[in-house]
Amino acid sequence: MERSTRGAMAARSWLLLLLGLAGVLHVHGQCAPDSTGFVSIDCGQPEQAGRYVDAATKLPYVPDGAYTDAGANHNISPEYIKPTSSKRYLNVRSFPGVARSCYTLPSTVARGSKYLLRATFMYGNYDGLSRLPVFDLHLGVNFWRTMNITTADKPQLAEIIAVVPDESVQVCLVDTGSGTPFISALDLRPVRDTLYPQANATQALVLVDRTNLGLSGAAIVRYPEDPYDRVWIPWSEIDSNEWTEISTPEKVKELADPRFNAPSAVMQTAITPRNGSRSASSRTIELSWDAAPNHAYPDPGVIGIVYFAELEAVAGAAARQFEMAINGKLWSKAPFMPQHLVCDAFFNSEAHRGFGGHYNITLNATANSTLLPTINAAEFFSVVSTANVATESKDVAAMAAIKAKYEVKKNWAGDPCAPKTLVWEGLNCSYAISMPPRITRLNMSFGGLSGAMPSHFTNLKAIKYLDLSYNNFTGSIPNALSELPFLVVLDLTGNQLNGSIPSGLMKRMQDGSLTLRYGKNPNLCSNSASCEHTEKKSKSMLAVYIVVPILATVVIGALALLLLIMRKKQGSKKGSVKPENEASGVHSQSRNGDTHSLLQLDNRRFTYKDLQVMTNNFKTVLGRGGFGSVYDGFLADGTQVAVKLRSESSSQGVREFLTEAQTLTKIHHKNLVSMVGYCKDGEHMALVYEHMSEGNLEDKLRGKIVIVDL
């Protein structure tokens, strides 16, 4: 603030306000007003220290461990500790190495109520660096103010009056790269909803100055004198040559207008110009303030409130009458006459802009006034927007539950999605105009998560991509995941899940609306009809995996030889062969010009398009071999299959392919995988097998279970 040419406010920052002194509070000893809903937090106070009562206000302060899960506690340096220092300034909580750290305070009255929130900062060289930091404060998802810590030995305050729309409100410290954020104390005070109408659902009031104009050396006035624990700072630079101090012991009544109110202890003092001449300069009070611009508000809008009460008995023809102006523009439509021992206020309803945050008020005595202007108190605010919308509350609740269950540290503080520059690690969000952001992607792969999959993930109703791969989840897959309407990719690879894939997920995989990745879950099977308890299978499966490949090799070799002999004998029999292109009934030429006939196959034939559908366009590779790659697939009835697709580089020709296909169609054994069908569609050749969920012999011998080429 700057002193104007005539009687301006002193050039001081009220934010250096309490001076750490407990004994300067002005208290009359009356019964304390109701403090229901007050939250008073000593930041950095060890939990084992417990609560204590502040010596000045008699309000209880508690440690901050219940309100934040980040940061570290520190004591200020001994040279900054004074006998009169308030206890809450002796320690701080700092937040090094993180972009945003937050306190979550309860909305102690009701949703949509109005609160005063106050944060206090006493550096005291707690870190031994003698480096004063600069950082930002946010109220929820909205910018509050920049904290520029300018002194190590005095506390600085930030205060805001705002509507809290939810069940809680977050106060966040944001690292801007100019030193480590820290905090000493944090207060929340409910205020009457009718007070400060300029604070509403879309904007809040950030305090620049709150001054008690009156007796020099007067005490600070706050709770219990002020039922809302507003802090009224005495104007310490009253020039007795310029100003006359007026006071009364009589109680000043509250303003009938419920929108504004100052406590009687503040209204019982006032100032008036000392020079009683009728010259224009001596009949004027001029006060000015400046709201400092910042990176969010280079031209801040400002709100001023001035309080008046006539403290002297005006008799006979005497009159105190004056006009008011803001930055030279007339404020009052008619001359103002303060009422005797009744609080009154003038204010601007809309933010005053266009003057770079400068705010100048002038009180001019009218020609008919026999007494000079007077003023008792003033408040000055800058206006900030609270229109930024927080993330959908159900998404926030789900993420809070996930964070708590798995004790996630990362940068998970504050709102998950807002502002966009501080979105949580591993999240993507959608941002629709005038709608809450929604979480659309969550990646918690390699997160060390264990136990059964909690229901919290199923509460993210807008999620599209959910990656929980390479954790240690156990138990079954929740079928409720299939009810997430927008989920298109679910990655559960590399866990310890068991049982079968739920029918709801299976159905969505079949209709192409969901890609499910579930490999490297050794106890998970895709066909519920074939699922057995792991305990029953463990003793017999190793023998099966050793015997089956040997048996299969012998049987296939013998049958192949037998088929070749039979084919020579029956080569001319009618109906024993079909043209290579079965659909058209014509022969086709191989690349070397030889004509080959197709063997008659009894199994189901698929087209290449069929293969694309059942494998989701060959999405998941189970393994690779000399013939080609093996892909994970599902038939229309939900049966899981393995599709072995011949690669262009394969040395296996059409005849070899058909011979193998026909041989395998004749083999049926409980310990051998069955061939479901084949594809010969132009140059595309493939074999479709029953899915072998337990892996092959090589995997068993090596102790690693994966799905590979059959």
C-alpha cells in the first residue's frame, strides 16, 4: 500500500500481521461466541504432541497429520524463537520435490456454505538455507495467490473468503521452481452465508488488507471479539499532527444490512482530519491500497468495504455529512451521514478493474457539513475466479479409495484431473465445457498392487483404458468390470488371477467392444467348463506335459505314413479329393506351376475374415514357430482358441499344410489338444486349435508357464 498525498493508508502489508505475539489481542472478557465448525491446524506439529489451546484466542489447535499425508516436519531455527512467539510458528511442514501438496479440510457446516480460510507462513530459516521461497496457493482447483516470503522473522498470512460446494475443501501448495513450499498453520472458519455477497459460487475474495482505524497502539482484534475470527490490524502510523482519534466505550450496534458487519471493538474507534479549517484539503480523507498483480491476474479486480459509525453525540445544527469517490468516480448518489453508534458500510458490488489493482477512496465533507469526515475500519480484497470445475466426485472418491488402499505416493495430491497442468501421474482425463472432468485412462502397471481386485476400479464409470498389468492381484476377475460402459482395453497381464474369465467380459470380447489382455496369469482359464481347481491338477499335469508331446509325435508320424500309403491306393476313387479351391470347384496352380489337389477335410472351415474377427484382427500373439505365429482368439460361442497362421516365409507348402490338417482331425485324446478347424482362403492358410491354457512341455520344464505355439 502507498501513502497518498493526503491521509493515505500506510505503506505496509497487513500479511505481516500477528508478529508472533500472543499478548496483543484485544479481549473484553465476555463469553466466547460459538466456535462450532472451526478447524485450527498447527502444521508441522508432531502427532504425539497432541492438541493445545492458543494463548491468545483460547481456540484449540491440533497437529496436521489427519489432514495431509505428504511433507516433512521441521522446527524453525533457534535464533528466530522469541518468548512471545505463538506456538504455531515454532514448526513448519515443508513439501520438497513434489509439484503439488494438499491439505483436505472438512466442510464443517454444509455443502455450499461460505468459509474464511487462512494460511500462515513463518520461515524462520527452518531448512538452514536462508533462502526465502516463492510458491503458489490453490483453493481446490483454483488459483488463490502467490506467496512471496519476504522475511524470515515475521509470519505472513494468506486469507480467502469462498463458497465451498463440496463436503471438503483442499488447500494446496504448488511448487513454482522458486524454493520449497512450506506452511506453519491453517485455519477454517464458517461465516454467515449472507456476509460478503461478492464471494459466490464463481468467485472468491482474497484479503489484501483489513484495518482497524482508531487509537494508535491499539490491540489486534480477532476471536472472540470477532465471532468469525477475522483479524483486524490497528493502523500503526497515525500522525497526530494530521489525524484526530475518536473513541467511545459504548457498544456499537451491528449494521442492519446482513451483508456486512464489523465487531463493536473495531467500530468503537475512528479517525478524522485534525485541521478544522474549511479549506478543501483539510476537509478530506484519502486512503489507498494496491493489490499486487500476479501471473494469474496481471490486472486484479478489487473490492473495497469501508465502515462508518458516528461516535460523537451531534447536537443542534451540527452535522457530519460527506461524499465518497473511488479512483475519482463518485461512489455515493447522495451525501452520507453516519448514524450514532450504529455500524454502516459502503462497498462496491462489482470488482473494480482497469487500474492495475490500485484502489483509492476519497471522503469529502459537503459544504453544509459542520463536522469533518470520519472512518472506523476498512477491508480491501482482490477477486479470484472459482469457476474451474473439480473432477466428478465419484471419480475422486474412487481414486481416493485406491490411493488409500495401496498407499500410493507418486504425485497424487489435490484434484486428480484439474488443473490440467497438475493431473495425476498415470491418469488421462476428458474435459468437457461446463462439465466436471472425467478419468478416462488409469495406468497402475508395475505398481506393486496385491490381493483381490477391489471394487474401486469399477466405480470409474468413464474409464476407457485400465492397465493393471504386472502386479500381484489374486482371486477372480470382477465381472463388474464388464459393466463399465466405455471400457475398451483392460490389461491384466502378469498377475496371479485365477478362475475363468467372467461371462460379461467374454461377451464384450466377442462383440469386439473390449480388448482383454490376460496372459501370464498361470491359474486363469478362459473356458469356465474346463476350469478345475489348481490343487486337483497340480499332481497330474507335469506327467501330461511330458507324455503328450512324445505321444503326439509318434502318432502323427505313423498316421502320416499310413495316409500316404492309403492315398496311393485310393488316388483314383471318386469323391476322395476336392479341387484346391473348394468354393469354386476348380484346380489352382502352385507357384512352381504344379497342380495339387486338396485333401478332403471333415473339420470346420473358416475364411480369413473369420480369423480376423475371432482374433480381434490378430491382436494378441501367443507364440511363434516355424509355421508362423499363433494368435489368441474366441469363437462366437465364447470358446477360446489358438489360431496358427502360416507366414509368407514358412517353408511348409499347401500339401504339407493339408496333410497335417487332415491328420490332426483324426486324432482325439483327452491329453491332446484338438483341432477345431482350418482356413485355406487364397494364399491364407491357418489351423485353429483348442486353446492350451497351461502352456507346453518346454514351459513346464523351464518353470515358466506361457501360451506358445502348439
